[in-house]
Amino acid sequence: MAAAMQPSQLLIIDLLRHGVRRHPQQEVVSRRIEGDIHRYTYQDCYARTCQLAHALDELQIKPGERVATLAWNTYRHLELYYAVSGIGAVLHTVNPRLLAEQIAWIMQDADAQWLFVDACFAELANAVVAQLPNLKGVVVLAESKQQPALAEVATPLYAYEPFIADQPTTYTWPALHEDTAALLCYTSGTTGHPKGVLSSHRAMVLHAQATASAELLDLRANTVLMPMVAMYHAGAWGAPYAAPLAGAKLVLPGSGMSGADMHELITKEHVNVGLGVPTIWLTLHNHLSEKSLNVPSLERVCVGGAASPLGLVKTFDQQYDVYWQPIWGMTETGPLACSAPPEPSLMALPTEQRYRIQTTAGRACFGVDMQIVNADGEPQPHDGETSGELRVRGPWIASSYFQRDDPDTFAEGWLATGDIAVIDAQGYMKVVDRKKDVIKSGGEWISSLDIENICSQHPAVNESCVIGVKHPKWDERPLLLVVPNKGHQLDKATLYEFLQGKIAKWWMPDDILIVTELPHTGTGKLVKNELRKHYQNYLIESQDAN
Amino acid sequence: MAAAMQPSQLLIIDLLRHGVRRHPQQEVVSRRIEGDIHRYTYQDCYARTCQLAHALDELQIKPGERVATLAWNTYRHLELYYAVSGIGAVLHTVNPRLLAEQIAWIMQDADAQWLFVDACFAELANAVVAQLPNLKGVVVLAESKQQPALAEVATPLYAYEPFIADQPTTYTWPALHEDTAALLCYTSGTTGHPKGVLSSHRAMVLHAQATASAELLDLRANTVLMPMVAMYHAGAWGAPYAAPLAGAKLVLPGSGMSGADMHELITKEHVNVGLGVPTIWLTLHNHLSEKSLNVPSLERVCVGGAASPLGLVKTFDQQYDVYWQPIWGMTETGPLACSAPPEPSLMALPTEQRYRIQTTAGRACFGVDMQIVNADGEPQPHDGETSGELRVRGPWIASSYFQRDDPDTFAEGWLATGDIAVIDAQGYMKVVDRKKDVIKSGGEWISSLDIENICSQHPAVNESCVIGVKHPKWDERPLLLVVPNKGHQLDKATLYEFLQGKIAKWWMPDDILIVTELPHTGTGKLVKNELRKHYQNYLIESQDAN
Ligand SMILES: Nc1ncnc2c1ncn2[C@@H]1O[C@H](COP(=O)(O)O)[C@@H](O)[C@H]1O
């Protein structure tokens, strides 16, 4: 029997509207690409979001159409988050650190019709647009479209500010169904081509509520949240949605990822909660200790995207009195699914015991179910010892990739994460390995397969293998192992030269080893696990040796 | 375009399962009807809930079937909340303070098939059951069915403990759709017969998330919540659902509503958040001040169901250091929709200003939209002055009554609440009257509630009531009825003088009657209808007499 409740839908725009209704004067502070600090209120943000929605309507953007962005964390990107989804179109955030070819491939795959781009990416945009004959237009996130690098753009070109300037500051949002697509993020998280995760309004609203709750980020009206995770990466972990919901002040770092930039914003804006990968907090720590600085306002850093190292957990506690709050998630899972917030019962534990828990990935929040399964898909005990592939389930977790089948990943109603994990009796999960071979460097993916494919094109290469090995700063970096063809000579320098220009600079392997053979399974697949184990400390040791 | 998210449903049973997963050892403490204190953990609660589900299956209770309860706030009632909805049936909570005929009428209207009843209501149950020939059976919430008063029950009779005892302690819950009906509560909130509000799983889960959030009850793992609102009334304001979600300790008072009972539980169980109507906190205060006691653990009382009187707000702050947190809602709205939690910005205000806000009904939480409309249904400004009928909208708000049309209440996608309210620029809402109690004098509204509130501050006034009665010129004029405190003398002149300057001149009652008592409903509300009928011609006749 069905109940008689109002058919109210969970819609993204209502998160911002709620923020405005309850906290109209709460601030959004951005470090602009132009370099200066911009500040306005949720009320201002909403007025400009309405203006943007009208402007999008004038472009005749249709429901479901993909609107791509290549942009840093600023207020304009925030307005796009709300206006594009609000009118029923799909915000398609693209990673500007990829090569133009990769970006064009992704936008083609997504069938993106419009591109909104930060002025600093004008040159990149030019290269991308040249490969996308069907693109309807480009909007540069600036005061004027006089960006030299965009001179050759063939499609219509607009500048954001004049584009929205004369529009009305209120807007009647369409009554969408909550299952409507809202956000499209690509991930290179598994092998092969990047894959799109298409999230719904419902998923993002439920995710925002979980994110704001005490089980995840615990956002409140007196939180000052600085997301150091990019808005082009997994929706900045939902921060743009959860902050207005909770009435938190939002501090957007623009492209300023240096320790000095972070320290300045934290100090001036009284940031008390940070959000980002371990590398970013290591960067902050390096800066602070080098300059003998402190961050008294900072209470917590919420850290995901990679495992939390014990050393940093301790350093942040003992040196800065900052709680290192581990989180786990992936683009396919909202992304947030697990965390270990500083609950009173946790903080009451002996310090070393608490630190140990802070190096896990935390516990599942309400809405997310987890299990670990063996190779036959059988659930394993949560005893803190038995490991298995982590599977997750919940209302903001992907059920398939955009326009792409992947029965291995989406098995029996669960998402198979590719993370090998243990779960203990208290529900704390810890990633112990990765089933997939992709490398995560400073929170971003490097495809081992891509590099291997390029290597294999060199006439002297018989077989190659790229693995991620431990790195003190970037968490993981690629190491390339190559077996030369019989009778061929090969050296590092030749291979580095060969790779030059074919892959992004930050994808370049940290070292290249010429070997005589590589281990294979019975079916002829590379056994990367074994290699990873063997070489895991290779970069650390070779550094020590220097 | 639809997104590709997992079709996970929001189901009530998952709130308890989550509580068990994250806080297995958290306690549920009940004052049993038997008189003693019972305590167990969420883990125990879940095991018994599973046993109950199996037992319900043995009774062959079908999806959608109504299972009625006549019961106080105890762990057994809590198990019924989860097991009955969990198997896809509908928990139908009935108010045991009604007359047997009223209860039978409601259960007949609801077509309830089973009745679960506290032993203390055995006699009542007997009288009810005699009028319900189609009832399939009765389960008495006790160790044994040897309840003398139930000797004559014709239908099968079970005792709860043996009924569930030998069942397995795990259960495979059906994969329900989230729109499935879960909870049926009747309200006598408007004139005529009581009406049923049938809530869905989705509504109750979203309501629980809102309830646990900082905007409403702000429940956390270190909250010890004591709901003094009955589990037969509007789902105990969602406390049974929200507490396990947040991992809060739940203290259930059974039938113990006295000041001494409350004080004992608060002190022994370290209750920090209470939930209930103003009267209950007045009862507590009377007891504490009579015995010179205090409640050091108590931090907040969350108070709804009636307006928050300034006097009590102050007393609780100044005498007990307890924050009086107003909430607003009604059976048709989940019930929780508005509150004014002690946000830092509120607590930073000058005390008197803060007190004033604490006497409003608070601000809408995420999910709830509000508007006030005039007699023509036109939205009115939120200026803190213009009043209108309050309308609300949201995913846990009723769209119709159970099996009953009421186009006046369910207008244009909104619920017309029947409350006359103002909303200020900050979003704080204040109920100024009930629509049916408001007095229309010369086309303008006079708030009976406002006048009553002022009267109640006179030391000699025990209770007061203002009704609108016929007037030859103004259509309606206010008439004030007052019951003096025992041993106090009161006369018209004193009261007129007291009101002078405190209300607008044209609000001054046309006459004041000193009476010995006023009629009340079973739940303690004034029956103004009766008084209006009795006194409708009072002014006309007294004028004629002149
Ligand atoms: N707390 C964590 N511990 C270990 N690995 C993590 C953690 N959080 C995220 N990851 C890794 O990052 C992946 C998700 O990456 P992405 O989709 O880019 O957000 C996961 O599948 C994990 O491999």
C-alpha cells in the first residue's frame, strides 16, 4: 500500500535556496584566477545563479544536454554547479590537467555541447575545441572575451560576466524529477579509457545530507570549509552542495594549491575544516614547518583519495592540534562513503589506539552498505584480518558507467570498487591493496595501461609494465619496467625521450628499469601485485641512497 | 535524462540497522509498565525486532495490513515500530487516552487487523475489542497473557514475550519500495472525526535525517534523548527513528509522566535532551522547584505542540541553564518542520532578543517550504507582521488524509495547516492563532492565543480562553473566560487593567467572565468549539438586555 505523502523531489537547487533562506549573509570567499580575493554571500551567489540560468536558457540549452567546465574552485564554478543542474541540464566537469587529446576524447564521449572555461585554460581550450567540431560554443569565465589564446576559436565565444550581467536575479526553476541526471564526472579510476559517472539530483542531495551529518564532515553554521579538492574532481567531494545546506562558510582556493596560498586563506578566513588528499596536507605541513608558522583556526582536515599515513596523522595532532579525519570514497560512490570523525568515544581512547583508527578509511555513513568478498564473490567476515574486494551499495552509488557496460564493476546490485580491504568488528574499513593497476599520484589518476600502450610502440620494446610504488610526497608514483626485444639495446634516456610529449608531464615515470623478464599468470596476464610488492619501496630507498 | 544511480530505497528498518552497525552497544533504557527499569542495547533491540518480525509472519500479517498499538513509550513499542513497518505492514498507533468508543471508531476506520496492547490497558482493550468483530487477534505486551481484564477477549490472545521468544534473531527484510506505507497516526487536530495520516518509509527516513540534523534536534552519538511525547502521538515526533540513526541513547519514560519520574530518569541516565509539550516541562519545573532539585545533565528541552511561553523559556535558562528549543509541527507534517536550535549566532544575541526568538516556532529545516497566505490564498510577505494561514510543503508532509478527501486542507500542492502565522525576514515563524480560533472583527484578525498568553502571566490566572462570539456591528468580538488560581480573587476590572497597554485597543475583549473550569480534550487541549457554541449569542443577548 502506498502512503499519501507529497511528491516533493530532492533537487540540487534547493540546497542553495535553503542556504539562502537560512543563512543569506553567510560568505563564499574565492581566490580568483585573476589573483585577488573575491567575497560574496549565499544571497549574492543565488542571485547570480538565477542570472546564469536565464543566460543558459538564452543559449537554448536543453534538458539533459551536457555543459562542460574546465575550471578551478571559484564562485563562478559554484554558480555553474547550481544553474546548469537547476535548469535540468548536466554539469560535466573535466580535469584540465589532462592532455588536450584526452579532454577532447572525454568531451566527445560525453557529447558535451558547451564549454565553460577559466581564462588560464584558454590555450588548452583552443586545442580542445579544435578537435570538437560539434561544440556549440565556449564561455570564458572572465570579464571579457579578449583572451589572446582564444582568438582562433571557431564556435561562438562569450565572456561570463557580460553573458549573465543583464539577466533577472530571480528564476522559476523547472519541477524536475529527482532521478534526473545532474552531474557527469569522468574517472580514470579503472583501467582503459576514462569512464563517466552520471549522478542524479536525488543522489547528490542525499549525499549532501550525509556529508553534512556528524558521520562524515559534520558541517554546521559555524564551519568554515576550505575544499582543496578540485571542483573538476568528483564534485569536490560534494562540498559545493553540502556547504549551503549546512550554512557553512565556503572558502574556495581557486588555483592556489601552494602551502603559502593555503596558509594565507586559512589564517585570513579562519578556516576550521579542510578537505583534500594527503599530498595537499603534506604540502601545507612542509610550508608551515619551513616558515615556523601555525594554523590556530584549523580544527580538522578531512583527508581522502589515498590512505592516511600514520606520520601525518601524528604530526597534525601533535604539532598543530588538528584532527586528521580519514575519509574514503571514489568518483563512483558520490564520492563520500566512509569516515572516522572525532566522536567522543574515539577521542577517549589512548592516543596510539586512536591514531591507528585514524589511519583506517573510517566507517560507512548512513545510506552506504559495505561488504568484502573473495574471488568467488562470497562475503568475508568483518574481523579486521580477512581481506576481500570491497563492494558498496547505496542511493548515491553508480549502477553503471555512462553509456558503457561493465558487468565486472556492477555486480549483483553492488559496486565492486577494485579496492582490496579489511573491515573490523567495529565497522572500520581499511584499504590494503588495489585490485586495479591504476596509479594514484597526489590524488589524481595515472593510467598504467596508457603508458604501457605508448611504450609498446617503441620498436625496441618487447613488453612493458608500469606500477605505482610508494612515494613520500605523492603517495604513489609510476615506475616503468621494460623488457627489450631480443637483440635490441635500450636505455632509460631513449625511453624518456620517446615518451616526451606523448603523455602529460606529471605522468612521466619516476624511474625506468630495463629487465629481462616480467612475471605472468597462467593466462598470460602480468602479475602486477607481485611486482608492486617487490618494488614498493624502490623510490624511497633510491632516494635514501642519494 | 535519467542518471545511473543504484535504486537503493530509503527504508525505516535501515535506521535501526545502521544504529546497530555503528553503535551496537548504545543503550535503550525504558521505564517499564511493570514499574522497573529495563535496559538493553541497539544490538539487543535489533535481535528482538527480528524475532518479532518472524512472529508477525507466523500470524500471516500481509503487506499493508494495519497493526494497531495501544502502548506507552517502552522498548517493546520500539520493536513494533521497526518490525511492523519492516515486514511491509503498517504500524497504527492509537491514543489510549481516548474513550473505548473513539478508539474502536478509529480502528474500524483504519481497518486494523491486530492489536498490540500494554497490560495496563487490558480493560480498555476489552471494551474496544468487543466493538471490533473483525479483529484477528490481540497481543498483550507482557510476559504472560494472564491479564484478568482480558479474560473475555474472544479473538486469539497472545502474550508478547512467549510470542517472540523462540524465533530466530536475524531476519531477511523484504525489499520494499520507499513509498510503501509504514505508519498510520490519527489526529483530532481539526473539527469533525479524527483523520488518519499515512506516512511512507521515504518520508520517515528523510524526516529522521532532518530530525538528527543540526537544524532540528541535533542528535549525536553522545546525546541522551528522552522523548516525553508519547509514541502513540505523531510517532513520538520521530524520536524512535532518529535516535538509532544518530547513535543516540534513548530513554523511554513508559507511562511515568510525573515530575519525580522525569527527574529520576534524567538524573540516573544523564539525559541531556528532552522532547515534549510545554506542559510536561512545566510539570518538571514545578517538581524541581518544590523539592529544590536540579537537572545538571540536561542541556536542552525541545518543545513543540504549543507555543513556547516566555516565562518558561526564561525559567529554564536562568534557573536550570537549560536551552528551551522551540519546535513546530503537526501530525500531518512528519511532524517536525521548524525549530530554533542554539546556533552560535543566536546565542551571541543579547539575552532578551534571544528569548524572543525562543518564543517563536523556529525556522524551517531543509526539505520544508513554508508560505503564509491571506483569505484568497495569496502569498503574504515575510515581514514579521503580516499574518496569514501557514502552508507547508515537503517530502514528509501529507498530501491527503487516509481514505478521506479534504480539498481545503490539501490545496495546490501545499498543506494548509490551519495555523495563522507570521514569518519574519530571518525566516522565524510564529503561530499567532488557530484558523478556527481566530477572531474576525470588522474584517481584521484578533489572535485569541496572544491574549491568552498575556492573561497567563497574571499571577491570579490559572487558565484563560478567548473565543470569538457574534457581534451585531463587528461580526465577531472577543470574549475572555478566566479560571482563577485556587485561593485567588479575580474580577473583570483587574484583568482589564492588566491587559491595558499590552494589546491593541480594538483587541480588548468585549466582556470577561470568571468561571470555575474550562472544557478540555483527552490530550488536554481546550475545546473552544463547545465554548463558542455555548456563548455564541452572549454579546447580542447581553446587549438586548441593556
Ligand atoms: N581512505 C582511503 N584509503 C585508501 N585509498 C583510498 C582512500 N580514499 C580513496 N582511496 C583510493 O581512491 C580511489 C578513488 O579515487 P577517485 O575516484 O579518484 O576519488 C579509491 O578506489 C581508492 O583506491
